[in-house]
Amino acid sequence: MQWLRKNKTSIPAYVALLAVASFWVAGGVGALDLLGDARSPMAMLTGLYLMLALVAVSIIITVLALTDLTRRASDSKRRRRMMQ
């Protein structure tokens, strides 16, 4: 509980990373089977474009979350050094 109180502002970044990780696990486990059931080439192409967009968004979210967490960690280290 103490960790949660100290890192309240970091929780959204952790939740975003968890959501992206679950997206990738779901995609690896079987979400790609949906494309195999496509009835037409146009439906398959649309599914591929949708997946491409989701992959791009997940990469952007991951980079932003990791950048935020890295910035917060460096800020806290800087504050500790200044207090010493």
C-alpha cells in the first residue's frame, strides 16, 4: 500500500503497459485466427489494416508510458541527490 501511495501518478503508465501486453498476448494466442475466417479478400484486407493500426497505436502507447516512467524515475533520483 505504501508503494501505491508514493507512486499514484505512475499508475496510468503501468495500466497502459499492462493493456498493451495483454493485447499482444491475445494477438499471439489466437486473435489472428479471425483473419482466416474472412469470407472475402476485402474483409481480410480490412482486418489487416485494422490490426496494423492497432499495432502502431500499441507501440506509441508503450513508448509514451516507458518515457513517462523513465522521466519519473530520473526525477526522483535527482531529488534524492539534491537532498543529500
